[in-house]
Amino acid sequence: MSAVPGLLGILALVLGGIGMREMLREADDGTARPRGARRRSRDVPVDPFGLRDRIRRAGLEGALEPRGVLLLKGCSSAAGMLFGSLLAGAMPGRLFPPALAGMAAAGFLLPDLLLERAATRRHRSMVAALPDALDLLAVSVQTGRGMGGCLRDLATSGRGPLVDELARAGEDMAWGSGQAAALDALRRRIGGAEIGAFCATLERSRRLGSPLADQLRRQSSSLRQDQRRAIEEEAARAAPKIQLVIALVLVPSVLLLIVAGLVANLDSLIGIGY
């Protein structure tokens, strides 16, 4: 137990140093510097834990800052240590320090897990909405408008994270960043093979001049077939699980009811036998 105070002190110093560094970096970006001082570039922000990328992929770029996540990680780690200290009486003395360190580490990593889950749900929703967006984009392309205007028009015909990302790409094209750069940024923001194929289709149509509407419709149909196949496979995997639940839960419960009825009327059954 003598190592517990030292362990708590080390963890507190590490978490406090990380939080102080982030807060000083944010304050340093917003304050004036003396003339001739070396200025840090904002194009490459310091992000040792990759929090900015996780926040962006989770769709919380405007509502959450890395220093807020660091503060949450520190509070979660402290809560984990508090919960571990409450269990001190239920474990041997040798296991208490590593268990306490494990609870603190689990609390520190919990916000990262929540952000990753939010990013995964967001990406799945965007992939599920992609076929409808491709159909709408194919109709808009046939009117002869530019790609930037077609992507921006999607914001008026639907909602969701995919529509927001496509409209953002359309804004980038409209403000002169170029279609290749806007599509590359879109591919990096969303990721995944589906978005990569969509961006490749737009780039191929721009370079070769091939009809874009037909390619978008074919890609939309292929995505719907893949989604239908994935649903069928998931339904096929659900049938054995249902049978397992029936075999392990329902059948024993019915047998227990039958046995309980037999035991309750055992004296009458014995009397009938004699």
C-alpha cells in the first residue's frame, strides 16, 4: 500500500501536465507576441493524442475542442481511480496498485472509445445514405450545372452528415480550391471504399469526359445491392442466435415449470400409483 500515494502523484502530475500544455497552447494561439518573435504555424497544430481527428470523424468539430476532451479524460481517470479505491477492501494488497492504475487508464481511454463509437455510427449512416445522394446528384448533373453547384444543391434536398460533407465539398469547389483538391479533402474527411469510389468516378468523368449520370446510377445500384446482401447475411447470422436463446433459456424454463408442477403434486401422484 506504500506505493499507492506515489502512483496517485505520478498520475496526477502526468494528467495535469497534459492539460496545462493544451491550455497554454490554446492561449498562446490567441495572444499577441512581441515583434520579431517566432510564431508557431497554425497549419500543423500540436495534437499528441489525435483528438482533432477523432472529433472531426465523430461530427463534433464545432461543438467540442481537444482541451475539453482532455479535461473529460482527466475527470474520467480520476473517477476511475475513485471507483478503484472503493474496491480496495475486496482485493489483496498486492493487486490494489495495478488495479488502481488499470482503472485510471480505463477512465483515461473512455472518451476515446466514445468518440470512436460516434465516428463509426456516423460513417455507417453516411454510407447508408450514399445511394440516395448519388441518385439526386445524377438528376442534378443532367441539368448541365457544374459539380460544385450540384453538390451544394443536395443541402436543399436532404439532411444528414453525408449531405453536409458533400455540400462542404461543393463550397470548396465554388470558392476556387479545384475539384481534385475538394474531392481529396472529402475522401480524407469521410474515408471508406464507398466514398473513395465515388470520388474516383467524379475524377474519371472530369478527365475523360464520360457521362457522369449513368456512372452515378450504376454505383448507386451497386451500393444498394451490397447493402441488401449485408442485411441478408446479418439476418442469416441472427437465426442461430435465436435458436441458441431458445435452447438455453426458453426450453429449460418450460422444463422447470413442468418439474415444479410434478413436485407440487408428488403426493397425489404417489397415491394414484398405490
